Amino acid sequence: MTLVDDSRLAPARPLEHAASRRWFLSSLGALGVAVVVVTGLHFFLGAKVNPVEEVISDYALTGGEGWFAVTALALAGGMALLVVGLARAGIELGNRFRLLACGWCVGLAVCAFIPTDPTGGARTVGGSIHLAAGAMLFTSLPPALRILARNLGPEHARLSARLHLWTRWCWVIVAAFAATQVMIIFAGPGASTALPVQGLCERLAFATYVVTLAQPALALARRR
């Protein structure tokens, strides 16, 4: 004799996948918003912010503060939506992953509302907080996704390999960006640096981080 409820349990897995897929697609949408807004800032404020020498945060000092906040919050929202989707999909996350994901989101939220100091300008309390929040978010994402790669099951081996590769690139590029920032900090206000490419390095880091964060959402949204 079979229980009546057995037939009702059969569709549970497809329904759960459909629900998690919506979260993954929403995460990709949030990341897309961040990319579109940064691209728009580059075109509309390119005459005021040098993309090679000045960082993305400088857009907030030249009339683009609202759009910069949208970018930062969209990146944070992309991670939050991804975490919900992963949980809905039944993927083990772990406390370390959640803590690092929170570090990424909190760092972005702080940067969205506390402006940076102008590149090469005097250091202020608010600018120091912005700098610390930026350091937190840049150092939170790669280890978070590396932990996720280890937690993925054998059915996601290809995704795990891609995450390992992309997180390595994240560390390489953000190390180059950090080196340029350290040079500016120790050079002092108004001093020129030997390699004024911090803006270019940060934009490369931005692109690499967005692509890396999109990997799990894209792969799991396409899963059948």
C-alpha cells in the first residue's frame, strides 16, 4: 500500500530548482545594473574623472554620488540574492562563507554612503573609513567564492574549477591595485606617484570581481 502524500512529493525538486533559479537570475540582473551604471558614469563623467589615474569612487565627488551608490548597492544585492539562491538550491554554505559574504555587502554599503577622499588629496576620517571598507570588500569576495567552490558537490565540478581559476585572478589584480593605493598613501597629499594607474587597476578589479561573482549564478541558473 502506498501513501497518498508520496505522489505529491515527486514535483518538489523541480519546484525548488525553479524557485532558486529566479534568485540566480535576479543576482545576475543586479550585477548587470552595476556594470551598466559604471559604464554610464565613465561616458558622462569621463571629462572629470580620469579612468586611468582616478578610482571609481571619485565619480561620487564629481556629481555622480547617487549613481555610484546605486552601483555599490547593486553589487551588494547581487551577493545577497546569490546567497538566497544557493540556500534554496540546497548547497552547503557554511558560516565562514556567510561571514565573508556579509563583509562584501557591508563594505559596499559603507562605500556607497561615505565618500572617499579625492585621489591624491588630504586624508580625512570619512575617507579613511571608506578606504577600510574598500579593503574589507576586496579581501572578502575571493575567499568567500573559494569556500563555495570547495562546498560544491561533484555535480558542479566544472563550476568549482572555474571559481578556483577566477579567484586566483582576483587576488592578482587586487594586489596590483592595493600596491598603487599604498604608493599614494605614503606619497602624501599632492605628491605624484611613479605609477599613476590606480584607476585602471581598480576598473580591472571591478570587472574581474563581477565576472567571478556571476559564475555560480550563471552556472546554476542554466542547470536543468
